[in-house]
Amino acid sequence: MKIHLDQSIYIEKYIEIRYGPIHMRFRFPPARSLAKSVKSKGLVVSLAAMGFLAVLPGWTLAQEETVDPQTASGEQEKPKPPLQAAAGADDVFELGQLTVYGRRDGRARARVPQRAVAPPSIRPQNLSAPVATLPTVPAVAVPRTWGQTLSQSVVTSEDIRMQNRNTLDDALRTTPGVEVSNTGAARNERMVYVRGFDRWQVPLSIDGVRIYLPADNRLDYGRFLTPDLSEIQIHKGYASVLDGPGGMGGAINLVTRKPTRELEGEIRTGFDFGNTGDLAARTLFGSVGTKQELFYLQASASLRESDGWYLSRDYIPQAAGLGGPVQGKGRRDFSETDDWRVNLKAGFTPNPTDEYVVSFTWQEGEKFAPYHVRQPVRGITPGPLPPGLAYQQDWTWPGWDLSSTSFNSHTQVGEDSYVKTKIYYNTFDNLLSTFDDSTFRTQTSNRAFDSHYNDFAYGFSVEGGTEILPMNTLKTAIHYRRDAHRRWQHNSPDNLPADIAPLQRRTEDTWSVAAENTFHATDTLDFVTGLSYDWYETLEAEYFSGGAIAEYPLFDNDAFNWQTALVWRPEEGTELYASVSARTRFPNLFERYSTRFGAAVPNPDLKPERAINYQIGGDHTLLDGTARIGGAVFYSDLTDAIQSIPIGGGLVQNQNVGEGRTYGFEISGEWELLEELTLGGNYTYLNRSLDDPQRPDLKPVGTPEHLAYLYARWRPLPQLTITPGVELSDARWSSDRFENQFTHMPGFGLLNLNVEYELSSRASVTIGVRNLLDKHYELADGYPEPGLTFYLSTRLTF
């Protein structure tokens, strides 16, 4: 039996009772005494503060009168609060009805008018948007919020398209609290930090399915294309324990598209040009989908080919050793990349609340790795080398391929419960080829090899939520994942007889059980608590030595996690929160077992890292809904940090010896100054420190202390939008491969301009320029970033 105490817009109170086919409503107008409505049999009272219902014998509620006393006296009858409809519709607040207690429903929130879409950097943080990518209610309803998602930023597909940000690292570049960097060294991969936490500490998922590379999880954010995404969700400091293990510093979720009409499609083309006017990259994207009453289908494909980007005209070539410059002016040597991805999705929607989806993603890529511009290279720099210098590695990736096949479901169980499942199978095929020199033609030396990864992972998760008691939502989840690393290596492939290190297996299972409870203390105040227990089991850890396969010692490990949060919505358009989250991150196989080509000693019993994240924040709509401001203050304590420690003999080992602190704040805002003009921006202050007992000079790399993005969007004509933007970055630290030498990289400012002209409601042309002033700057020492770049793109929808 459900009892609702509601209040109409006329402050007219009533109690509504539903039990199977029985439906009764009892109204309490101010003129009527409560005593007239109660007869001696039973009274149902709400202990709202405790979240329980108690039945006290001896009283019962009288049946509602058929004639309202005020109507009988000649006064106009007041409108009755609308009845709640069938399943699903009771998740919507309707005019004239305010729930005082009971089930916590999703609520529509005041938003800044969207005449111009806000860039990701200043979009208000969504404090209650669910991580789940499967909608559970009709389009006319507000989705039910089963849990809280604190301090979340969202980058939409319009943000990505209008700013021509076609790779994941670039799309996240102007998001508050997110710093983009470069690893440098031989891998030269694109990195993303979320409030100072790196790619190992911030999980990446596609539609809620974790993308994890079993060997080392060295995700290159520059390999993930963005045109086929519906949005990117960035959770900072607080990632729900229901989402599975990891999440020590937050989480990133890529949400792929799904159709909204019976037939829809889109085609995009794009071209990038360097400051010389030469073509630098080509982008092509296409999608088609259909949404029917009981099902939907979606297919999309993205392609990006780059012949290499162009350096700033301010770049000055420098000699390395006795030879000439490693890198000349113009096109950046060995910066070529090719990537493409296909997404297929089929969904079954038998009713407004349930959904069952099969998804498939296939991604392929290949790339070179540009050299450090101030260090010697074989084939370019003659010997002998000056003291302290060494030749760089000559690496390429002829194959970097991912696939993910998954099944997602959401099933409503009655009006108050749900079950959500996920089953997936992922693969990662990778080929790293190293060569004798910079010609990339021969592989005869003992430093040349082809390293093959044929990895896979599979797993499942089940999540359930229920509201057994009014004002209280309980959710539980279980996760399982098997990660299997399969590697073999062909040494000096051009030599005969073949020198092949045979297949080696490393396998581990990871489990997590979690519970999260949301107590709706009042209609405006939520109290959230979460707890999880995570553990992994190492099943295989093989290595090849002395002509035979051997196995490292096998260790298991576990960890408890907890978190709590308060969320307060004092009025429409205002949300405030405070949270504490204690999360761990297990070391990966690389950190425990890799010898780093003979430079490191394995540590199979490496313990997990732990971070306790504190934050206070919120967002608020002001100036009659034309402006919005949001922000957060945060502090993180890192213990048992994994650091690479010198142990003598020129060797290092990963150990849990580090401690760290991160604190700062971020603020973002948007103001629709005029109907034709919107101003916005964000600023992030981040202070990081790392303590290592053996390395007192250790520096936090990759993250500037001050970071800001400012923009304006001007629409002088209905079909013309002009968007200038400024990226500002403070100085940051950069290091060598083993974090022994640190370089202070200067800050920089970039000016960007984007102009879009809508030819019709279904066609548009965009031209723009990045780094308009052609500034030379580096995110990692010796690895300059692109100079002035023009782009031209077209879009056609149907």
C-alpha cells in the first residue's frame, strides 16, 4: 500500500491510498477540521524523518466526501491535483502537485536558455545526472535518478562539432578540472588528468563498459574519435562505487549515439590545413538510425587520416650532438596517424521503462611516434655522442585495434525497483615495431623487435535498486571482469634463423560488490552513502627466460572503499553538495611484472593506491535564468602511491612509498548577455605535491597550476555564429622516462576562432582556426604542439 501526502498549488492537502484496484483520496481543505475526517478504527501516520511507515491501531481514515463544502457554499471549486498515471508517469512532476515525502522522483531543473549551446568548459555541472546511458522513461518524462553523480561535467556532440575537436583529448581540453598533456618519450601518447589524477586512476568507459588494456592500461586518448558520440561524461573526485572498481580520482564515460526519430542520419566532412596551407588531416563521419515503437537501430562510422601536422613558425630547430637538427621547420616528422571506428547498436524497448541493447564497437588505428626535437636519433645524429646523451627509440604502432561487444538491459520491477545488467567481451590487438634507425626500414639489431599483444577481457555486472521504504533508495551491484594478456615477441625480425619469444600468458580476475543508499531527508535534501569491497586474483604471470617459460609468484589483493555525500536543492536552478570519497586503485600487470627491457625488477605483491577526495560545490541559475554559475573546492589525500624507486645497479622497482596532496578549486559560468551574445568561461586552480622518501626533488608532471578558458558566442545573423575562444595555461613540469630529470615548461595562451554558417536547417559549413597567433608551445619537454591550423567542415542531416 502506498500513501502519498500531496499539496496542490492552492495549498490544498490530501492523502491518497492505493492498494491493488482500491484507489481512495482524502482532501483536507483549510476550512475543514481534521477531526471531521477521522473515524475511530485506524490511523496511518508518516514518520517522515525516519523514512518508515507505522500503523497505529484504533483509527481509520474516512472516505472522501462527494461534495466539497466550499463548492456547496457557492465558492468556485478548486482544481484537483492530477492523479498519477500508469507505471512510469509517476516519475514526472506536474503542475499543481508537489510531493512532500515518498519516492524521490527526477525533477526538471531550470536551465540557461539554449539559443547558443554552451561549450563544455562552462556548461553547468550536473549534480544528479545518472551515469547510466540507457534512458528509462518516455521523452516527455524526467528520468528517475537512482543515485547521485557529483561534480560532473558534460561535453555534448554539439560542443565537439562546433569546436572541431575530433579526438578525445582535444574534446576534453576546455573542461574545468581537466588537464591535457603528452607522455613524451618513445610512446608519445596523449594524456588526460582529472584534478591531477592520470589515466591509471580515472577509468575510461564506452556506454558504461570499461575500456581497459590488460597489460598496462596505457590508453592513448588521441586514438579515440569523437564525432560518433552523443556526449562525454566526466566525473571528478566522486565516482559511485556502483560503477565498479577503480575510480580513485573520477571516471570518464563515452556515450554513443542512439536515434530519436523514425529515420535520421548525418554526414560530416572535415579538412585541417597547416600554416603553410598544406593539407594536414581529413575527417569523415556518417550515421543513420531509426527509432520505432518497440525498437531502434543505429549505425555510425568515423575516419580520421593525418599526414602529419605543422609546427609553429616560431619553432627554432636545434642541433643534437654533432649532427644537424632532429626536426626541421614545417611538417612535424613522424606525426602521421590513421584511425577509424564503427559503432552498431540495436535496442528493444517493449515499454516506456525497459530497454535491452546490443552494441558493437570496432576501432583500428596505426601511428608513428615523433622524436624529441633536442635529443640524438640514429640515422640523423652521427656518433660519438657527447656525455649524457643517448639515442632515442625508433618505434611505430602498425596496429592499435580495439573491439567491444556488449549487452545492456534495464528492467523496471513494479513501480519502485529496477534491475540493470551488463555483459561484455573486449579485445585489444596491438603491434609495436622497433627499428634499427630513423629510416624505419630494417630490423636487424638486437634492439629491434615486433611485440604482439592479443589481449581480451570479458565480464558482467548486475545492479539493482529498490525503494522498500518511503524516502529511501537502496542500490546494490556486483561486478566481475577477467583480463587476459597474451604476448609474444619476434626479435630482430630481419635476421635468420628466427628469434621468437613464445606466447606468454598473464591473467587476473577482478571482483567488486557494492551498495549505495540514498536517504531523501526532505524534498530538497539527499544523504548518500556507499560502500564496496574489491579484490583481484592473479591466475597466470608467465615470462620467458633462458629458453623456457617460467612464472612469477602469484599474489591476490583486496580493498574496501567508502563514500558519502549531501546534496541540497533549496530551489529550482540551485544545487549544492558536499562529499567525501575514499577509493583505491589496483596496480596493473605492467606495474607488478614488467622488467622495462631489463631496467626494472618486478614487484608481484605491489599494494593498491588509495585516495580520499573531499569536495564542496554546486551551481546556481541567476538573472532570470539567463546566467548560470558553478564550481567546486576540492582536496585529495593520496597514500601508498606507486613510485619507481632506484634499488641499485642501475635498476628501479615499483613500490608503495609515495604520498601526495592535491587541492584547488574550479569555477565556470555562462551569461546570455543579449539574445545574440553569450559570454562564458572557466578557471581551474590546481596545486599538487608528491612525497617520495628517496627522491626529495620529485615533481608532479603534466598539470599546470592555473588553467582557464574564455569564450564568446555572437550571432549577428540568425544563420551565422561567430565564436572566439582563448585557452590559457600556466607552466607545468615535464620529466624523462624514469622521472629522474625534470624540466619546467613555460605557460602559454592560445587564441581560437570558429565561424559557422547554416545554409538551411539541415546543412551548415564551419570554418575556423586554432592557435590563431601561431604560438610555439610544448606540453612535454622536446615535443612541440601544432602551430596555426585552419579547418573546414560541412554537415548535412536528414
